[in-house]
Amino acid sequence: MTQEEQLIQLFATDRLPNGVVGIGDDAALLPAVSFAGNILISTDVMIEDNHFSKEYFSATDTAFKLVEKSVSDIYVKGGVPRYCLLNMALKNQTATNAAYMKEFATEIAASAKRHNMTLVGGDTARTDGPDMFTMTVLGQVNKFIPRQSSKIAKGDLLVVQGIVGASQYALTRLQKKEHLPVHFKDYHVRPQAYAARASWLPKLAKVAIDQSDSLYEALLCLANNNKLALEVDVSLVPTLPEISRYPDFIIADYVLAGGEDFAVLAIIAEKDRDSLPEGTVVIGQVRNTNARPAIRLLYENKEFTIKTGVNYFLHFRPETKIVSGKQ
């Protein structure tokens, strides 16, 4: 057995759903009848020293976060994950580290099982670096929740489920070599997809998006896609007590600009406010539709202007700065 075959066997399983052909063949076979409703497909990538650092991430942490960020997009669209594919481009020192790869494969299996998802294939390759992991998830959905909708009305509510800013705040502490309790570190290395617990989304959400990049960019996305003028009270955004003590630069840097908390941002009708589950918070409203896209920021009901330019979380585009709450 070649080294690649040994690596692939770490991820193989004999316990496949009826009719499914998975790892070991040239292509996976997924019976059409195994999908109830429409099919959702989403892909996410994690690149070493861009999305994760082995200084802070164990193999288990990396696998856990890869699965959570991959299924988050499926859940936030109102669906549930069913199957996944895993592609890995690995440095030689990673591919030949049997303990690391076994730990990674074990967590991939455990995380997939936690979401009732089956790994059915993928690909492997060698690279001079950095390591790169890509997961493609296939899910099913009855009622798709888009980013754009003509049903949004003036007075609709902006709501958030999840703790915002915690991942970026924990990362900053790690980069400064500060000791962090395990549960605090997990906000960055093992964030959970809040959308997985947001069963209210298909019933109430007109539009929804997960906060994988930043809350501010998610707000911009909804404003631009739907031609909305939005109003957000930053003091209402659920965050850590360590962050909420600082209503200026820190708030902007972490609550608005931080990414990878996988919180849920949605717009619902005002009449549905009382139907929101505990832990889902109203942070603002739609001031106008058919408007020039805009976001008015408040803090405790007062106009909130950010005094210092803040770079918000982006992967590839040139850095963009929030220079004023009046944008």
C-alpha cells in the first residue's frame, strides 16, 4: 500500500448509508432518493497561516473548525448537511506525520457524525506549503433562505444569534502570547456554527447570512444586495464582557470587524419579534427600502462614529477601513 493509500484509509469507513459508494472508488455514488427537497452545495477552504496557525491549532482543532465553517453555510440557508468531500494539499512533513494525520482524520469523522454528515470522497496532493484543506458539503433544503429578497419592508428587524467578536479577540490574545483558558481559546480555534441551532430560520428569516468574515461586511452585503438603509445599535450586539467595556476602537475592531464567529445575521418581520428564541437578539432595523445602501451605527441609541480606521476581516480583497459610523 502506498503512502497516499495509507493516508486515504484513515478517512475511509465501511458504515455508509444504503446505496452510497464512497471513498475508494473513482467517484462517489449518492442515490437521488437520499435527498429530501433541493440540494445545497457549499465549499470552504482553510489555508495554513491564513485561516489557522499550528502555533495555536492542534490537528483536532483544525479539523473541527473546517467542518464547522463548512456546514455553517448550509444551515444558514435553511438546510441540513448530508455528505461532504475533503481535499488536502499537504507539506511532506504533515503528510508523513502519522500521529497528526490520524488525529485530524479522527476529528473529521467525529465532527461529520455530529452533523449527521457522511464523508464520501476527496483528493490529496503534495505541496511545498502551506497546508490547505478544502471541504465541499452537499445538503438538502426545503425552504431556501437567500441573501436577497423583495419581501423586506421598512421596519423589519436585524437579528443576531451567536457571540460576535470573540474569535478575533481570542486570536489577538494568542498573538500577544497571553495565557488563555481553554474555553476562551476555543472561541477562535473551535468556534461552533450557531446556524446549526437556528431552527427558527426557515420560519422567520426573510434573508440570512453567516458572519464568517465580519459583522460589518455581512451588514454591507445585505444593504447592497437589497438596496437597504440599515440602522444598527452596536451596544445590542451580543459579545464578550471583555469587549463590551470599550465603546470605541475595541468595539469597532472586534464586534464590527472581527470574523469567524459563525454567528447568524438575519432580517425578520417586526411582528415576529416575540417568536425569536432565547439568545437571538434584535440589533437594529431596516430604515428604508429601495434606498441608497447605507448603515447608520448607534451606540446605546446615540450616533456612533468610529474615530480610528479599522481594517475588517477580508481574505483576498484590498484592506477596507471603517472610517465612520455614518457610512
